[in-house]
Amino acid sequence: MFETLSILVVDDHPMTTDAYINLISSASLGIGFTFQKAADLKTAFKSIEQNFKSGSTFDVALIDISLPPYEEEKILSGTDLAKIIRKRFPDCKIIMLTMHTESLILNRVYKTIHPEGFISKNDIDFATFPSLFGNILKGEIFISKTIKDSLNALLKENVKWDEYDTQIIILLDKGIKTKELPSFIDLSLSSIEKRKANIKRNLLDQKASDDELISVCKVLKLI
């Protein structure tokens, strides 16, 4: 665990930013915190670049998805900012926060960033936020209910998820190799590989490992 965490908080509502900072600061996590906050993408981008050039880092970034664009650097949303953080600080835990419920928007953010935390602001309150923040620091991936339901609905629509898909992921989780799956499921190897590829395409990308696929399916409660 870090002795002191450097945290970037980006939200265009100052009271919301201060609320996150106060909740994190008051949580009994046994570590210290330093905060940098930004109310717009320009300020956030400059903080990221200054830290990167100075050799400093951010350990955690809390980012609102819906922020006015910083057109000079072609940063059009919190998602674009998170992409920069992923490049500059690969070990930074990113927590995306939103009021959006649209499946396509949420899915694009999830596939692009794979945040350690993806939270609908409607799903959290002063009582629950400190504990889930602490769990994310410990390595847990957290997706709040509203977002999970929206992602699942889109996935099942696009993939036409059925019991065969569930069986494929469960068997992979048990250590069964893809080439061995036809011995356990009444499908050809070609059909199984097509289903796996379709799930990966919708959740991750085709280069994702089976372990990554299993992990995402568990987080989304698909198995």
C-alpha cells in the first residue's frame, strides 16, 4: 500500500470535487493523500503534463466523463483525458464518474479505458463512497449497478448472449482450453471460437487474453 497517494480530481462542479476530497481524506485508510483538482480539461491536462515532465505521478484519478472540450489539444471529454493518463501514468487507478445511462456511451468508455472504477453518480452517497474507494485501492475493480446493468443489456443485445456463452466462460475459468471445449459443450470448435471472438470484440478487443475475458465477465456478473 502507498504511504501517500497523489490524487487528481476532475469535475466541473467545485462542490462535487470538494466532496470527493473530503470523503477520501476522512476515510480511515491508514495512508496520506495529496490532491490536485481541476474544474476543466485544460487545467487537468496541464497538471498531467507538469507532473509527467517533473517525474511525478498520479496514483489515482477521479474523472467526470462529461466535461466541456479543450479543443486546442483535441481533448473532447473526460474519456480523452483518461486516455492521456493511461499513457502517461500506466499504474494510475482511474475512476470514471458519470450521470450518463446511455449504453453506447458507457460501453465506449469502458472499452476505451477499462477503468478500475466506473461509477454512476446516482449509485453512490457519502456513506458508500469511502469504502468502495478503499476497495479500488486494494485492487478491486468496481462497476456500479446502473452502469453494469446498462453494459449487460447492450452486450446481450449485440452478442445474443445465451447459455452456451455462459458455459464457455465458466469452463475457461475452470482451466479448460478452448480446443477442449467441444468435449464439454455441444458446439463445434469453430462455433466456440466465433462466440469467444464476438464477446471479446464487444467487451475488450481481439488481443485480450482469456484471463482478461474471464475477469471482465466476473465483474459484470455474466457468470
